[in-house]
Amino acid sequence: MRKILRVDVGSGTASFEDLPPDLVPYGGRALTSTLIAREVDPQADALGPDNKIVFASGLLAGTTAPNSSRISVGTKSPLTGGIKEANSGGQASGRLGRLGIAAIVVQGDPRGKKWVLHVSKDGARLDDGAPYWGKGNYDTADALREAYGPKVATIQVGPAGEYGMRNSSVATTDPEGRPARHAGRGGVGAVMGARGLKAIVVDDAGTQRPEIADPERFEKARKTLVEGLKTHPVTSQGLTNFGTAILVNIINEAGAFPTHNFHQGRFDRAEAISGETVHQNCEDRGGRRSHGCMTSCVVHCSNVYNDEAGEYITSGLEYETIWALGANCDNSDIDAIARMDRLCDDIGLDTIEMGDTFGVAMEGGLLPWGDAGRMIELFEEIRANTELGQKIGNGCGHAGKVFGVTHVPSVKNQGMPAYDPRGIKGIGVTYATSTMGADHTSGYAVATNVLGVGGSVDPLKAEGQCSLSQNLQEATAGFFDSTGLCLFLAFAGLDQPASLASIPEMISAMYGIESSVADVVALGSKVLEVERGFNRAAGLTEDDDRLPEFFGNEPLPPHNTVWDVPAEQLDQVCSWSPVIELG
Amino acid sequence: MIDVRMFATLPMRSATGRKEFQLEPRAGLTVRDVIEGEGLAKGEVHIIMINGQHGTLDSELSDGDRVGLFPPVGGG
């Protein structure tokens, strides 16, 4: 029986309780969003004492299922003002699965106290977190391993989260113990920091894999999925060889690679920051490509990136980061981008939001376009919590106000990822209508618009994008975000019905229930409904499901298209239904 | 001239190893001709972009076109 671990940072207590019966088949985002909707007043101040933060493992966490260790971090977002689920790879979720923990709910007013939560087979307790407060994520991870043992996985916040910055992430450690995997979006780190919680230490020593009701059935489904992943060219070759940055060239070629703060759709120096270049540098400098961010991974899209002298800079140098701190800022220095990725990981900043912020700040004249040296210096302003650091540590929307810039690429105050919605309109629908704000993962229409996966819908036309996005949003919430499975399994799942069906089959086998593809989609739909209900009660309306004005007015070169998906169609995606009864 | 770019694994798998080259335009020249000219096996090319828009093996190319050829790719 999976448990909820409830932690009160006011009283300094941690206790286990049973999952409510109706939440037994819930994991990941389904669990975080349902618990937040039931337990947090939508009107609460996101950084005040009434907000809570939930860390949920996936339904298949700790099992032998491939790529099954995504962790979901849910809360009311201080960035968007709505509900938030940000998820990340790393080791923590698999360990929580072995400990039988479905979710950790952190609540209460710490009244200045700083904590570290320690979880093991012997129970859970809050320890003094003061010795770690103020440290960067890399030093924190090292110090926690020294104190608690070399094999623990950790979940932690960096200085940005401690300061309550609205761009702040929650870090998790990878198989080598590096805090390089982040639940980045929506300022979740600030909520953890506001609870006075520096870190969660997860020690799974002496535990077993979770119990499976029907091991034979589980193994059969697991093998089907692994076979699918190992034969699909995207999950077995493209991502494995080149990482996610393989997208640089194709999105650039498609004319939808946001450049110079979303003024252009192509970057003339894209080759210098491409997946091919990253791949070559990893090979030449003794780094690694085909690295897994969790031990259960079979795709291996991650990498280890070294400098020219062969010294480690960062791990998981990804497409979104390379775009955000590269093309969006007119910067083609890939080594400088890697250093900034490390700084984001260490200070605890979302790389997408940071790149959008720099783009806006460059437009506002704070620093010259493409000045990577100055960008690197400015990270230290954030780390030191200076006034300048605060101006650029609270997201691109905040920077737009500070620097008098209206050309701000955000939805619900969350910065846009690496696809211009005028060039890939399906992802524009997801940006507009996702409960999360501008988010690419919640309905990755790029797959169908550009990559030829899951069919084909013309990226430059408005037609067909709303139904594409809605279907993907429901499927993503159900199959991936709520199971704790990596979204990249969707590349196989969209093309291979057997791979997709193996997911409910594994859930059925594990829990002794009967779950089908349709049930999982229905769960995804229900999760979105709960989230929309929360957002509505928090004060978000149809007007928040719109892209910024300039996308409709300024044609994007090279295709010179504008954003033209009608508002009434967007409202059908979200089906702004009356507030539903929560809990 | 026609600009051709080969991405990711394609240059490693072609007979010429070329990443970027130009072709003289000629009547009836198709994407299929370009791929065969590089000695790429059938099915290696998954995505064809012509001037930033999806093309097919049978798309005819004309002077000034920019062609991008990709194996299966994904990410995000």
C-alpha cells in the first residue's frame, strides 16, 4: 500500500498516512494536482503559509519499467498564479517508489526554521537544514552525501528558491549524484524555499522493488515497451546519439527557432550550437553522450559536457537550454551556454525562463545582444540576491515590466519554450491553453507539426491545431505525467499502438486492476479538468488563454506568418466549464 | 543554385559524406534524385524540408531552393 508522507515544517513533524481510497491508482501529476486542488485554497498566496508543495512519484516508480522515475512537483505557482506541476528525471522518484511513498506533502509555516527532510525504510524525520542554507545545488548535494551517505538521492533548492524568486527550480540528483535534473518551471523552488525546506534526502538502502500483483503480465508488457523503444528510430537513434539538441537544426530549418527575443525564426549561426556540435564536443573532450538521467532509462538522451581541457562543466545540456541562452540571446558560444546551464543548475533557475528573461533584458538595453560574458556575470547577481539579480531572477514577465519591454514571450506569465508559435501553430495552442502557462511538454504538437511523428498537420496553418493539441494534452497528462514515465516514450507510443497499450497493461499488472488506453486518456482529461477548476477559482479566465499581442501583429521571418488561431477555437480546447467540485 | 544540407546521421551514412553542397538546377530534378545521388539507402531520410516547409521524395526542386534532409529526430 503506497503512502502519503505528510510533513509539517511548523511543528517539525513527519507522519505517514494511507492514500485516500479514490487516489490509489493515481501517481505523478494526477496526484499532485488532485492533492493541491483539495488542500490548497486557490486564492492563497503562493509564497504564503497556506500554500503546500507536493512531491509525487510515478505509478511505476521503483519497478523495472523503462524510464519510470520522473518526479512530479506540484503546488500553486508563484509565477503563473495557477496550479503547477513541473516534473523531472533523476533518481529520487524511483527511490520513493521502493520506499512505498506515493507523495510527500509539505505544509506549514516554518517561522524562520530551515529543514532537511530525511526519508528511509526506518521512517521520516526533519533535521536541521541551516548548515546547507545558502549553498549552491552542487555543494549542497556533496554536503548531503557526506552527511547521509554516498548513495542517497536528493531533491533540493538552490539560492534562487531560498530567496523566493519566481524563476526557481527544484533540483534532483542523477545516477552520478549531480543535481543536474530540474523540475524547472513555474517557480516551484520558491515554494519549497518558503517552507524552509532546503532538501529531501531519499535513502532506499534495504528496500525492495515494489510489489507487483501479476509479475508475469507485468514483464510481458514491460518487454513490449522496451522492444518498442529500442526499435523506434527516434528513441533508439536520434535521441540516443545526439540528445535533444538534435532539434536545433530542424526547428531552425522549419523557420520556427525563436531568435533575438522571438523576432526571427532562424538563427544564422545555428550550426555552432547544434546537436551535431554538442555530440562532437562530447566525443572530443572525454565527456559522454548517450547518458541516462535515471538508472531505468533506455533512451539515454542526456550527456556530460566538458570544457576543452576535459574538465566537467555540466550534464544534460539540452535543446531548450541551448536555444534559450543561445539563439534567443544571439549567442552562439556553446561552451558559454554550457557554463550558464551549470549556473542555472547550481543557483536553481529554470533555463527556459532565464533565456526568455535575458532576451527581454537585452531588448530593454540592460546588456548587449549576444554578450555571453556579461550574461555569466549577471548570474552572480542572482546568486547574491542583489537588486539587479532580483530584476532578472523573477522571470521574463517581471523583466518586461522592469525594463519597459512589451515584447515579452509568455503565457500566464510563464516564458515560452523553444518553438515560435507563428511557425508551429499546434504548439501555440498548447502554450495558450495549457493549465501550466507557456509549456511545450504538456501537449507536444511539434511531433506532429514538424517531426512526422503521430501523423502530420501543417505547422503554418491554423486548421487542425486545436484538436491536435487537446488530444496530446489529455494523453500527456494521462500516459506520462501521471505515470512518472518519461515523455520521450511518446515518440514510440504515437507510432506504435503496442507500446502505448503496454503502459495501462503494466499499471493493471502492478495494481491488480484493469486499466485500458481509454481509461488512461480519461484520467488525463480528468486531471486537466481539476487543474482548470483550480485556475478558474484562482482568478484565471479565458483572457489568460491567449498569446501576447505581438504574435498576431508581427510576421515572423522566414515564413512571415502571424498567430491566427481564433480565440473561440482556443476556448473550445479549454472548454471553460463551470468550476467543478473539488474533493 | 540549389542549397542542400544533410543533418545528424545522414552525412555519415551517405556515399559522399557531404554535409552541405550546391546543385545545378535542372528540369525535373526531385528530392529523390538528390538522395540517390548521395548514395543514401531507402528509408534513411525521414524528414524533407524545402524552404522551411515539408516536401516529399517527388517534390521538384528549382533554382534558389534550400533543402534540408533529416533522419528520424525528436526531443523537446
